[in-house]
Amino acid sequence: MANLEILVSELPTLIQNLKLTIGDSNQIMEQIILINNAQERLRNIKKVIAQELKFDRINNSAIATLPRLSVATLFIPNLGLVDPAIAEKFGNSETKISLTDLQSKIDVWIEWGYFLQAIATDILSDIQLVNQLNSDIINLSIPKEFKIFNNIFKLDLGWGKANILRHQIEKISDCQKQLLQLQQKLNYIFDTIKNSRSLLNILLGVSAFYGKSGFALEWLDDDHELIISSEGKFQELTDILNDCDSFQEQIAALIIQGDTLSLQAEQALKKIEQESSKEAIISQKIGILSKFLTPTILRSALIITSSLLILTFGSLKIREQSLSLTQEGSAITNFKSAQKLGMEAASLVQKPPHPLKVWQQAQNKWHQAIILLDSIPHKTSVYDQAKNKLAYYQINYKSISQRVLIEKKALANLESAQKLAMEANLFVRNSPHSQLSRQQAQDKWQQAINLLQAIPESTFVSVQAKEMLPIYKTNYAAISQIYQY
């Protein structure tokens, strides 16, 4: 038994080696060796347990037990607390474990090792996959990349300094373009993880998410969903999909914030340029006036001649110039109106959640702004600016439209749940002793509970749904208990 206790004390280290870190192909090869060695030592422990059981079968009804040299107890002093996500992998530290149960657990660990080896072999045999993984570890992880962008928009505009403002406007524009690229990357990650049937393809999506932070396959949960770790954080695939959704919303908010900052910077820059222009005009007038005080006959003749030429040729183009000025003025007005609508829409949706009506108002303002920007003619001075704004506004409109759909669905769920609750009460009130009525009421309560549970936490009505849910569950439990009798 002493020899067995020594071997069991090695379990924390062995089990810790039963994971596969995805990244550099050379490291994967090294891990296959570590996993294989861990499996071999686990098999050795299993043999010793079998011998121990053989020698200890004096009473068939008594199962030899090993005082729990628990994985968690041995694991904590060296490696810290075990994350709840993989607690099942290491076992329960609070009870004793029979040698028979320990044998079964060792079989599970060995089987997990075979699973990891199979994945590692499949990865190494796919050159294209290996190249993609090697490419991903060059890039920052999505969370870290997003954190950088989030910090960039926390800038103080260079009020009163034209060069700084121009640089900041350019910087904000570049960041917004990069955010669009990050948004496309998130779409790829989400679609790859959610829709791929091949585990190797799913790992490509996970690899793109974690980048150079790397990740490891740790264990399977009770629902056989893969548990993944990266930099000490444990997640299921579903958690990564939820993170992708969250980052998409935050990116849309950052793009809106960038629009607001750009507009503020452009207005400040315009004010500086107007003041500089006024100073230049005043200086020019002073120069003209000083020359006018010493006129010559030749200068007078030139002025008269120039005036005649201007009148002659200018009259031929007056209609064209008038039309151009009207078009230019209209374009500038539309551009400013679109920016104003964009700022109003962005202001409306700050600090969610909001009622459906607020999201719809913001959606309408983005739509109006898009129409205005799309109407700006090609040859006007604000066309390029309008074209850039249009791309961002369309993304914002799409994001807000998705939010409107979510809020509509949540509100519909809430109203349907309330209606079902009323119907359930009516069934019981009208026919309190009818078994059929109680069954129908029970079904109505269950449907109402399902609808409330389906309401996302990010929606405005989620607070109301949470308040209603325990009441509905209590009513369901009460009617279920009556129905049993």
C-alpha cells in the first residue's frame, strides 16, 4: 500500500500533462510524447492497484479503500485552486475513493490521452492546417486587440492645434478601418466554430480567437463540450461564441464613438482654419490698401481691362457656376445634417439597455443619415468624407437593426408569457377540480417559463422577466403538486 500511495501522489502531475496546447507544430510533437509517458505511468498505477486488490480480498463484501491522497489536496499547494470548469477532471477532494473507482477514473484519463493524441496526429498530418496555426500565433488575441482599440479612443483632442487635430482625425479613421477588419474576423471565428462539423476546422476558429495567447484542450464537460484554457482562463466553445457577440456590439459602439470624436475634431479644426483665414484676408486687404494709396495710370488701365474681361467671360458661365454653387451648398447641408443625425443616434443608445422605442428611434436616425450621405453628388467637396461616413453608418444601422430585432423578440416573449399566465389562471379558476384543466394550466405555466428564460439578459425587459420568473415557477410547482394527487 505504501508503494501505491507514492504512485498516487504523482497523479496531479500526470493529469496536468493530459492536455494539448495548440500552436507551434514542434511543441505539439513534444506534447504527444508527454501524453504518452503520462498514459504509461497511469497504466503502471492501474497494475499496482490490481495487485493490491488481489492481495486484499479477504472479505468479498468489503471494498479496499485508499485514504484520499486527493488530486485536489496534492494539487493545491503547487498549482493553486482547480478551476470549477475542469474540477471533474481531477476528482472530488472531500471524500475517500475506492481502489475500484480509482481504476475506472484512470481508464477515463488514459482514454482522454488517446483522444488528444489522435487530434495532435490529425493536426500534424494537415500541412495547410499547421501553416494556418503558425500564422495565427503571430497575431494578438481578439480580447487583447480589442483592448488596444478601446484605449485608442480614450484620447484628448488637441484643441487649438491644427496639426494635432489633423493627425487625430486620421488616427481615428485608421482605427475605424481596422475595427471593420476585426469585425470581419469575428464573423469568421463565429461562423467557423458554430457551423463547422469537423473538430479541426473548429480549432482553426479558436486559434484565430486566441492568437499568440495560445490555447489548450483541457477536458470535456458533462455535455461533452470541449473545455479550452488560455492564459489561465477556462472557457467552453459556447463561451467563445458569446464573447464574439459581445465584441461585435462593443465594436459597433466604438465606431460610433469614433464618429463623434471625428466630428468634434473636424469642427474644432474648421474653427481654427476660419480664424486663420480671417487673419489672412485682413493682411491681404491691408496690402491692397497700401498699394492703392500710390496708384498709377497703368495700374488703373489694367484694373479696367481686367474688369471688362471678367464681365465678358463671366456672363457666359454664370448659370453653370450658379448651379454648381447650389449643388455644393446642398451637399454640405446634407453632410452636416447626416452627421447631426449620426450623433443623435449614437447619443440615444449610450449606456444600454433601452426600451424598444429608443432603439427604433436610433435606427430611424441612422437610416435618414444614410439616405442623406448617399445623395451627395460625386463632384462636391464633401463627397469623399460622405463616402467614408456612409460605410460606418451602414454598419451602425445594421448593428442597431439587429438590436431592434432582439428587443422585439424579447418583448414578444414577455407579452406571450403574460398571456399564457392569464390563460393558466383562467383554466384553474373556471374548472378548479378538472384534471384536464389542471394539466392545461400546467402546460401554460411551463410555456410561459420557457419564454421568460429565453429572454437575453442584455434586453430592456430582462429585469421584468427575472422578477416574473420565480412567481411563474412557484405557480407551476403548485399546480404540478396538485396534479400529482
